[in-house]
Amino acid sequence: MSVIIQESQKVFLLQTKSNSYAFGIDDQGLVRHLYWGNRIDAVEDFEMPVLTEVSTNDPVFEITREEFPVYGSLRYKEHCLKVTFADSTREVVYDYVNYEVNKQEHYDELIINLKDRHYDLLIQLHYKVYESYDLMERFVVLQNSSGETIEVEKLHSGQFHIPYTGMNFTNVHGHWGAEQQRFVQKISYGKIVIENRRGISSHNHNPYFIIDRDATETSGDVYFGALRMSGNFSGVVEQTQYGETLVQMGLNSHDFKLDLKSGESFTSPAIICGYSSNGFGQMSHNLHSFANDFILRKGLRPVLYNSWEATGFEVTCTEQMKLARKAKEIGAELFVVDDGWFAERHGIDNGLGDWYVNEHKFPNGLEELVSEVKSLGLMFGIWVEPEMVNPKAKLYAEHPDWIYHFDTRESDTSRGQYVLDLTKDEVKQYIYNMLDNLLSDYDIDYIKWDANRPISQTNTQRDIWYRHIEAVYDIVKELKKKHPNVLFEACASGGGRIDYGILGIFDDFWTSDNTDAYDRLFIQDTYSYIYPIKAMRAWVTDCPNFLSNRIIPMKFRYHSAMMGTLGIGCNILKFTEEETALSKEMIEQYKEIREIVQEGDIYRLENSSSNDYFIYEYKKGEEGLIFVFLPQGKIGHSSVTVRLRGLSENTDYILKLEDREIKKSGGFLMNHGFDVCLTGDYASTVIKFKNA
Ligand code: DGJ
């Protein structure tokens, strides 16, 4: 049983395999946090501290560790909920009502029911406990039965208390072509705010928090949470005056207002959260296993070929068929025709919204390409950007009011396009029908759904910042009911749409338009902290790289991309014989190892050398892989000692290095390790190992 209740003290203890989370209800009816950390079994040891005011300037609410602080009373700290009732009262005063426990197959759920003392507003705090994953999901449900509309101005899904100061906060910064740039910041007094205000998730910050006490990959306290939401989120981290660190996450209250009508309820996005006393590696494994088992579509992802970098907008049926034949020859399993196949789409300024096949590019229709791809035994995929319209498109001429706009203002274009107002039923229906027709008319296995600009000028509703993405989710969910075998890829100018909200609604995720194999080592490393490898699409592309202008040997490019779900984006028609042969070999190798890569545990291994080695281990069951990269060799420091992780001390393993095989015990490999020596620039190798 993962929910333990101490009735007399009203203490709730949530137990996972290694951890405990405890809170209780005090004599005032306040929901107060008690503990988050290593597992404690003795529920009777928890006591509710009696609160005494330190001074009139330090009111008890400021000191109290509240699970869900609401706006009102002598509270000046960050709150999770602020509403305005119909009579303009702007304070929530809740009473504890009762609790419920739901036992489900994979989790136990505790629900704490709170009710406003005057208005009929129910606040439900939900905690789903996934015992074997050491994870919990927290969210809130608001239910209005007051007879009048309640305006919700702020809703964060929960507050977490970490009983230390001087902690580190990790998230990402970045921009197009440079997503997932990890930063670590000391938490001190004052607030750290991360947020998105763009509607489309963005390349900047990502909706998660990692808070650690000087942790490493294998040691130290790590508290983490990932918000299941795309669109506008906000997160606040704060070290308080009272010796602890607080963190909250949820809907961004910037330009936000939700009108909760009487009879309606609203569920906040959940935060998947956990604690690891063994550093970042454990955190990643717990999240990845949970995502693979419960969120992502099952099955291995195919090796993809995408024609974007080869042809840009200059798509022709003849060339696409040639590319498909070559893609088949090197071993790809899925052929995706990217942007440029439809309407008058010859550049960024036209075509979006007019989803008919361009008859000059496809004189015999799209069917000719689809049949060719299918006859080769490949899956067929196609690019769309359904949320957008170009001003020159027929769709815009017919429905100028379908874009986000204010009647008295001109909407901005960005990348030459407007955003369609998906909160309008007719627009949502149009997009659903368009995609349903495409999927019904052609034998399509894969949709690449792109979104290349943020939202602006919205409409007059201030809840569009989450309703837009809800509409996207709805459309994809509906399409999947009718076309259950189709895989959906989320892309937003590269990696602008990855978060735990979209994970599972879509099946494949474009990590970044930056396909430079060296830059990708950093991007992929950071990505793997939170997101599962199956959700990390990585392509091999041509050199010099279009962004970095860097020239990297093809083997290194393959190895870098083989650490995710492999794709190829080169102009393969220009391949030399050697490049074709190497591609065949690498793709073949990837197919042999992809189950370990996509579904195994990843270990970001320590680089013990003064050379800049990048070392990653993947392990599933009795088999594993070690990727070693040396982007630039330095004089005199050429080898690195690789120490593996996650092995059994007393089991023997056989490692296949390029020039030799070695057999060693798990204990030896994890503690003593073995040496790998790469030389020159952009050197790389993949070492396979298995139980002897
Ligand atoms: C941005 C994406 O990230 C690219 O992969 C490509 O699909 C282009 N859009 C097409 O316009």
C-alpha cells in the first residue's frame, strides 16, 4: 500500500520504493507539508509542528509549509491559486473536508478535498503514487458549484518544499538551433522564474525543475518535477527567509484568466515528480522508465529518411522517388517528404492552409510517390503545419477571421504566416477534416506536425494560452482513434515542442534543426536528463553542416545520431560509394542495437581524462553499449578510463572493442574500468557488451 494514513493525526504518508512524501492537516484545517526524501516507514513518528508567530512581521502563513498556498489572509509568498468570485472577493479561505483513496492497477491515488468556507468552490489536491517508479503525479481539480462564474487568475499545480538552502537549480536556455542548453544556477534569496509566454512551447526554458545539493550523476540529493503541459507554463523557485527552498509549477498567469462557470470543473496539468538520493542518473532512469511504460506509444521507432535538407522547398515527385529508392538501399524504413509538396509552397510565404497536392510537382498526384515508397517496402510520412496559414493562401482569403486577431489591430506575421485560432470549433474541425482526408486518401504511416512561430494577438479570451494546445492534443487524439497505426512527430522549428504534456500524444519528437553532430552531443546529453531516448530523433546530415559550417567525418555523425532514434537527412543522391557503404553498415548496426538505445537505461559516464571525451553507456537486460567520442585530441592525453555503471558486481561481461575482446567482472568494470584510446579529431567508437 503506497498511501498510509494516520487518522488521529491526519497525516498522509505517500510511499514509493525508496522514498516518502508526507503531509497532514493541522488543527486549523491547513494542508501542511511534512517531509520529502528517503523512505520512512513509521508514520507515527510524524508530528504536526505547532505554529507560533515569530513576530507580527512574520505571520504564520509565511512560515507554514503549505502544500497548496492560496491567495489571501496574511500570505505574501507565492501562491498556487488566486480567484475572483462573482462579488469581487479575491480571497480563498478553504476548509479541509475529507480524503479519498483510489487504488488503480499501476498507482494508488490520494485525493484531499478542500472547500471554500463561503463559496461553493471545491479544491481537490490529487496525488498519484507510482510506487515502483519512485514517482508521484500531483495536480489540482477546481469544481465550481457556486451558481456564478469564478475567475481563475492563477493556478499552479502544487508547491514543493525542500528543507535546505544553498541548493542548485537546473533548467535549459536556448534558441532556435541551440535548444537544450543546460544551465545550473545557485538558488539564493529572490526568485528564479522560468516561463513560456508564446503559446507554442518554445526553445527557451523547458517546463521542469531539477533542484540538487551538489549532486553528481551517482550521488547526492535531487528533487525534480516535470509539468505535463505544452503552452504557457511558469515555474518559480525561491529560497525563503525561513531556511527552505520552495518550488511551484503550473499555468502561466501572464495574460491569463479562466472563467470557470458554475457547474464546470478544471483540471490543472500534472507535475510528475520525484526524489533521488543517488544523483541525476537515478532521476533520469525513473523518468525514462515511467515515460516508456506509461506515456509513450509502445514499439521501436523506425529508421527515418527525411528529404528536407536535401531538397528544401524544391520538391518534385521524380526526385523524391529517387531519394526513396536510395533511402531503401541504405536501409531506411520510413521515407518522409517534408515541406514544399502542397499548394503554391515554393518558399515560406505561401501555401500553408491550402492542403492540396501541387500538380506541377506531382503531375500524377501524390499517389505516384506513395505507391513507389510502398512498393519499396518503406513506410510513408508527410510534413504538415496545420495550425498556420499564409496571408497569400486561399484559406486566408476565404476565412480572414480564422486567425488569432483583435478586431481593431493587424495581426503580426512571423515566418510569413499567421496562427489559426484553434479555440474556434470550425477551425479545429477544418484541421481535423484536412488531416483525416489526407490519412484516408493516402496510405500514410507518419505525420510530421510542424509549428514554426509563436502566437500573438490571440483573441479576446485569456485562456487561449492553454486552450490552443488542448485543441492540438484533441485533434491528434481523435485522428489516432480513426487511424491508430499512424505515428505523429512533433516539431516546432526543431525542438520547440518537447515537454511531458505532448509526450505520448505525439510519438516522435524533433530534437533540433541543429544537426551538427558535435553540437548534438551537448543537446542530447541535456535532453536525456528528463526525456526518454525514444523521444529524441537524431539525424545524420551533410557536411559542411548548414548551421555550423563544420565538417565532421560521417562515422562520428552516425555515432552521435545513433544515440537517439536514428534518422538520415543527407542528400543521399550525392553519396559516394564509400558513404553509401558506410551508411549501410551503420544503419544495419543501429537496427541491431536500437532496442538497447531506445528502451534501455542511459548512463552519462564520467570523463576521467583531461581530454574532452564524451562517454555514454546504454544497458538493457543482459546487453549494453558504450559510445565514446573524442571531438578533438590533445597532445599527450589520449586515453580515457571508462568506468561502467549499472552492472552486477559478480557477473562477468564480454566487451567487444574494435581491436580486441575483453572479459571482466561487473565489479572490475565499474570500479577499475578499462582504457579506451581514441586519436585525432572527431574520433568515435561504439563498444558492445553482454553478460558472459
Ligand atoms: C522547421 C523544421 O524544424 C524543419 O525540420 C523543416 O520541417 C522545416 N520547418 C520546414 O519548413
